[in-house]
Amino acid sequence: MNKLVNMIGLVVFFLIIAIGCSQSSDDNKEQKLNIYLIALEGTEAQGKTVGCNDLLVPIEKELKITRSGLESALTALMNEKSTEKLKNFVRGPGLILAQVTVANMVADVYFKGDFDISGACDIPRIQEQVYSTVKQFPELTRINIFVNNVTFERYLSVAQMSFE
């Protein structure tokens, strides 16, 4: 009888370990998500017109999801290099994605550092790139974005004032 109880206990123990391992491997699944880049005015590309007659172009990426799709998409956006045809304006000195939290269908996104804004046209470019990247998650009913603990809108409006 003791051998049977020990054997059942051992089987249960290995099942728990196997289930735990399979769940952790699912945490690193891959998903197709979009990031958005800018084709400058006059470029032969397809996309939504934004800002200074530029085009917002979706780029589909196969991303490894480690925490959330939102965090993975924003990280991919920040890491994407500009090319001759498509530009990435989501960059800047010391700019990092500090934190992304998702709870009750609400996401809070915190950037630290500053966006590299060299002209008034960069503001709508940055705004559209970030907003379009975060809006692709229909399960989120609200997304709050902060830069250095200031709302994204306020941060960009202060930047806009320097070009008026």
C-alpha cells in the first residue's frame, strides 16, 4: 500500500512539473503584430496620410511575446532602424520603454528620456507611430501613455510650443 501511495505521489509530482513547464513555454509564444513607420512626403508607399503629408505605413512583424503583446510591439517599434524609404521617429537620447502594465483592460505605458524632435513635423509622426502601434489591441479599452511621468499629449504639446 505504501509503495502505491508513493508511486501516485511521484506521478502527481511529475505531472505538476510538466504542466508548469508547458505553461512557461507558452509565455514566450510568437505573434504577428504591426509596428508603424513613416514614409516621407513624395515616397511611393501605401499608408494613411499624417502630419506633413507623410504616410503612416504598417509593418507586420513576427514578435516573441514575453510579457504582453503591447510591450513587445512598442519594444520592436523603438528598436526598428530607419531605412531609405521608411523612417522611425520613435527614438531619442536616453529614450527607453520603462514600464508597461495591463490590468482590467487598461494599459499604462511609461517612457523615460526624450524623443528626438527636430521640427514641427516630427510631432505628428511620433504621435501617429505610437498611437497606431498601441491601438491594434482591441482587448484594451484604454491606454494611458506617459513620458517622464507627464501625459504623452502634454509632452508633445510642450514640444510643439517650441516650434511656434
